[in-house]
Amino acid sequence: VTKVWEGVKIPYSFPMDIHISELVIKGLKKTPRRIVQYFYDDESELTCDDLRLQIIRVAQHLEEIGIKEDDVVGLVCENSVNLMALINGIIQLGAIVNPMSVDHSKEDLINMFRQTKPKLIICDMSIYDKIEGVLRALENNSPIYTNLGTIKNVPNAEDLLKPTGKEEKYQNKKFEDASNKTVAILTSSGSTGPAKGVCMGQTFFLKFHSIAPKEESRSLSFSSVFWGSGF
């Protein structure tokens, strides 16, 4: 009748005035010793408390270099052991994650970052030269942090994970109209022309939480973070 396709209606069971960043930290505190990530490549394990501290460190370091609410941070990385902390650390500040694939062409990256105007880019070391060329073409002088390797005189993502000495003093930020804040900008498929940035609000991710595996369950994640299911 309405000619509108609809999926299953998912309830929103969280307070409208609480930002997802606060819910993440509270959730990790509930079960500090539980393993929240097992990384296949190096067989490393991460507890909830380990992740909580890493997220806070990333947020504190990013704030020190000037990243603030609604700033966009480009993330051009393959799946790696630190990715979960980096993404959540960005979100803690009310900043927006803009993930792209390491396999995207220079032209694709220019197209997307022209739209989102990132204030910082974190990329794998292997594509540093490509990202540097993208920013040069856009006349964007934002800093680049490398992941999965170091380059002399270039900041490294590991620096964002270093202890600050003030992790336990961390207080979650409060945001106006928290339930409607954008958490990520993902890329469309590009099948109908140049890819567009698709804004994803926190309500989407929190609704998705209600159909995600329960705490005692396990899930296998193999999608790249730039794709919706991977994020």
C-alpha cells in the first residue's frame, strides 16, 4: 500500500540522552576480566578492562592533539589488533569515524575525503604514500598516523595507545541531542556514480545491539571495517 520496504522493527532500549561512548565504557566495566577480543593473526587476547583503558588512552591523546566533537577522522586500515580501540577512542570524543578500504584507489579516496574533510587520518603504513598524495591533492594539511608499521618522523597509531597516567580520572563527555549524533560515515557502493558518504547515527548501532550475540556468545568478524557489517 505504501510502497515502502520495511525490515523487522527493532526496539530502542537506551536512554535518549546517553551517548554510545558512555554505554561502551559502562559495559566494559561490568565484566573487566571477560575476553572481548581474540585476534587470530597473533593469537592475542584482550579483556574488557584492557580495551577500556586503550579506548580512554586513544581519546585522551586525540583530544590533546586537537580532535573534538563532530571532527571527522579518516581510517584507512586493514583489520588489526588495535582497530577496536582506535575506533571507539574516536567515538568517545563525539568525533566521527570515516573508514575506507586500503584497496580504494587514490581517486576514490579523494572523492570521499573531499566530502568529509577529515582532521586526521590513520592509515596502514603500506599505503602512507597514497594517503599523503590524497591530502596533497585536496590541499588538506591534516596529520597522518600510520598503523601496522612505522615511518621515520611520522606519528604512529601506537602513540595513541601509550599510558597517560590519568586513565582512571576519565569522565565521559555529555553531548546535546546524543541519540541523533552521527557516529560514522561509511561509503556507498559507487554503483550509481561516485561513492557518497552515508551518515550512520548512534541509534542504528544501538538498535543493532539488540539482535547481536549475547555476552556469553562468540561472533566471527572478517569484514573490513569500511563495510557496514565490519563496522
